Amino acid sequence: MILQGIFDVLFNGLSIGSVLLIAALGLAIVFGLMGVINLAHGELMMLGAYTTFVVQNALKSLGEPLFGAYIFVALIAAFGVAAAVGLLLERQVIRYLYGRPLETLLATWGVSLILRQFVRSVSGSMALSIALFSLLFWGGQWLLQRRPDWEQLRGRALAILLPLSGAIATLTGVVLNSNKAIAKPWFSARNIDVTAPAWLRGGVSFGSFQFPTARLFIIVLTALCLLGTYWFLQKSAWGLRIRAVTQNRDMSACLGIPTDRVDALTFAIGSGLAGVAGCAVTLLGSVGPNLGTGYIVDAFMVVVVGGVGKLVGSVVAAIAIGTLTYLLGSGSVPLWMTQLQLSEALKPLFDFFTFFSTTSMAKVMVFVVIITFLQIKPAGLFPQKGRTVET
Amino acid sequence: MNPIHLAMTEAARADLQNQPMLDVKNLDVYYGESHILRNVDLSVARGKMICLIGRNGVGKTTLLKSVMGLLQPRAGEIIFDGQPISQLPTHRRARLGISYVPQGREIIPRLTVRENLLLGLESLPPQTRKRAALEEVYDLFPVLKSMPDRMGGDLSGGQQQQLAIARAILSKPKLLVLDEPTEGIQPSIILEIEAAVRRIIEATGISVLLVEQHLHFVRQADWYYAMQKGGIVASGPTGQLSQSVIQEFLAV
């Protein structure tokens, strides 16, 4: 009985831990390696989840045996969408804020709000006006850049282009909104449900145990993402460049490494991994625009407890936090105490664990443990002396 | 290509041959509001070794950092191999053929010796990055060959210096910029490093810009510039380095 209970805790701990880890993996790169505090990381996950929803709807017409494979298409698409948005975010916002954590924090928080509202209200007309604005604003700049006197023109050109393309795009949007079909929001503020493919819905029996296939899938997916990230960072040429730039930016530049491209690539990969995580969590239940808020704190917690800059730290921290959460929340401890007939002898302890055996109280307890842990080891499980993005 | 064209490129090439490898003109560099380099002129002739001397804090390292693009000059020009480079980002300058061995070596601490050396190939065009080149620098610095998997940060100062020079020459540079390569290194290793630098120059004919305090090493150079308070105050062939100049500009 006890053995079965321990096994149950270990599996569920691993399962919760793998969800934590896949959510934190991208952050381990963006925050751990680059030192960028990206509060929009959760929203990149959310974009991955919505991409999964779109891919699922698009492929529904394929029929069952083929449709079951949509999840693999969705994984790739979610990575691509999140990486592209991350790239845009890095090039347009974060790049100007390296070495200024407070500004980065505020800016990315703003971006997270924008993204959240964006999926709530995006509609055909809105998408068209944004596309029109981009075309006019950046297209116009691209055309003007060919003029030889661009440098002198620049300030005035932007002062005219920005309000002009903004006004045209807004007007178009307003006009299009009179058409109900185009003005209808794509997702609305309600939660969306992604139906897991049939082959992921059941469970796998192992003796008297029943493992949900979706959970096993997430564990395997997390392991693959982890191995892929490790391989990329340790063995590939770009991984070497990333490690060099995160340790010594100036010297890397002196060796001929294009540091700004390395920054963009690193951030895009971290964001793409968030997208994959978003795709994975759609298997666990319905998702909404606020999906990110639920994961961002956990993700930062995993990276900080693990020790910033160390992948292995995030792995250990995620599994430890996952196991602890399940151990406390499931009420396993009081159950074991009853079975071992210790509940009377150790009454206060029994009451203590019973009190904390709900999901929300377990979370409180986990936080208390983590805060205490960080008082003793502020640099986390695997501390590392190192430099992050400076200047 | 017609013969006239060919003749013109020949002439252009000959012209380029007469130009210095590096030409710094009227350089002014500030740290915030403090004026560090004042109107500095310096040139490194092709295939020559130029030594920059001066006491601590006169702006020698600042000058080298400006050449690499780690600091932006407020005024002046830097011309490398006939091309103005003041506006180029650091990594483009490295790709044009300037290799830098900074003060304090700046070995990437948590990369292995081999990985640090592989970074030396980064400024070459992708198709010419050959790992076999590592063998050549292992011949030059045998000590590195015995520890390819040690972390760069765990090496001794002398080993790090050898690694930094090896890393710099892997990119087959046209100009090697060395900032105090003998600082804080035990005498026997200094001789080894000196010999290696001399062998590199003899084998490849590259130009060298050296900042150095160690008199024996300074004497290896063809020409010296002496700096004081952010400006060049004396220059000449190192053969004519008088005792008074040495007394004034070298911390010996």
C-alpha cells in the first residue's frame, strides 16, 4: 500500500514537474543565460496554446487517423509563432533595454498585457488594419530608404508616416467593423478547448496503475525538449557562440561573433520553447488569454531555485517542486500516517499535514519552503558565478 | 579584363602596399566627460611590429579598445588596410583581420580550451573554418595540446595568455593587437611567449601593435610610440630607444 502510494507521488510529482520544467525551459535560456526578465514569457506560452487551437481547427477536416497527428504540426507551428513574436519583441523592445532590468521588467509586463488583450479582441478587421499599418509604415520607410538623402529626411519622414499610416489603418478598421462577419472576434475572452487527439485521451495501464497518456506525452516531450536544448547549447556552433556571448560579450565581439544576432537567436529559441510549452498544456484542460499568469510565477521560481544559468538546476528544481506540491496537496502524508497507525501518536503533525492537503494550501506551503530555502542558499541549488548581458 | 584595367589594379595594389596596415588619425576619445585620448596619430606599417609604451593610465589600452570598436571615438579616423573602420561594429573589424589579445587575457572562463580556440575561427568566412588549424597552434603552444578539455577559467595566467594568443592567430589576422602580454606572468613563460610571437611574425609576416612594459620585449619591435597624458609625445626606431626615454616611459 505504502509502496503504491510512493509510486503514485513519484509519478504525479514527475508529471507536475515536467509541466513546470517545459514552462521554465525557455525562461532558463532567456532569464538564466541572457539575464533578461521577460514577464511576457507566459503570454508567449498562451500564443503557443492558441496556435495549437488554430492548427487543430484547420486540420479537423482531415478525418480521424490523420487528424490524430495534428499535435505534431501544432508543436512545430507553436514553436514558430512564439519564436517569431519573441524575435520581434527582442528586436523592437528588449534590445534597447539590455543591462536595465527594471525597464525590461516594466516593458515586458506591458507587452504581456498587450498580447493578452490582443487575443481577446483580435478580429478580421483588426488583423487587416494591423497588416495595413505595417505595410504603410515599414513599407514606406523601406521605399524612402532608397533615397540618397534618407539620413536628413528620416525625422520628418517618420513624423509624417506614423500618424498617416495610423490614421489610414484605423479608418479602414472602423469601416470594416460595419461588417459583422469581419468584426467578429476570432477567440473572444472566453476559454478555448483543444480536443486532445484520440490516442492521447486514454491511459496506459501498468499493473494496478493507470497513467494518463497525455501526462506521459508531456513527460516525454519535456525530456526531448531538454535534450534538444542541451545538445544545441553544448554541441552546435551557434550554441558555442551563445555560451561565449553570455559569458563575455566584448571579447566575443572582438573574436568576430555578431553579438546582436546571437542575442536575437537566443531570445527567439527561448520564446519558441515557451510556445511548445503552451501547446503541451492545452492537453491538460481548457486555456484562456490569462493562461500565462498561472505559469509565469512557477517558471521564474523553477529557474531561481535551480540556480540562474544552469539547465540542470532547473531540471532538479522542477521535479523537486512538482513532487513537493503533489505530496502536500494530495493528502498522501496523512493517509500514510493513518495506514502506519501513527495518526494518533503524532497528532499535531497529522493535523498539520491534513490542514495543508488542498491544492491552494499546498501551494502556500511550497512557497514557504522555497522562501526558506532561498534564505539559506540565495543563489539556488546550482549557483554559478557568471556574467549576464551587460551594457 | 583589358590590359589597361589590369595595369590599374596593379598600380592600385602597389599603392595599397605602401599604405600602412593601420592608420589612426587625430583620434579623440572620452569616457563620459573626461578626455582620455587627445589628438592621437599612430600608424602601423605592413609587416612591422610597433610598440606603444607609457606609464599606467596614459590611455594605451583606451587606444587599443578604440581600434577594436569597444569604445567610440568622438573625433578622428581609423583606417585599416585602406578602409575606414570607425563606423563598423567590433565583430566586423575582427572579420576584416584585426585580432585582439586584451589585457587580462579575457579567456571565456566556462568554455574548454578547445572551445576557446574554436572561437578563434569565428572571424573567418564559414567555409574556411578548419578544425585542422588547431593542430598548428598546438605546435606553437604545446602546453595547450595536453589540456583540450580543461575549462579556460581553470588555467594559470601564463597558460591563459598562451591560449589568448593562440586564439588570436587562428583567425589568420593581418594585424595582431597585443595588450601587455607579459603582465603578471613568470619570467620563463615570458620568454616562451616572446619566442612564439617572434615565430608567428616570421612565419606569417603579419603586422603587430604591442603595448608592453617589459624592456626585453619592447626591443623586439621595429618602431616605438611613447604616450603621456593621452597623447603621443615621442616616437622612433626602437634601436634608438635611449636610456632617458626608457626611464621616462617604462615602469622599470
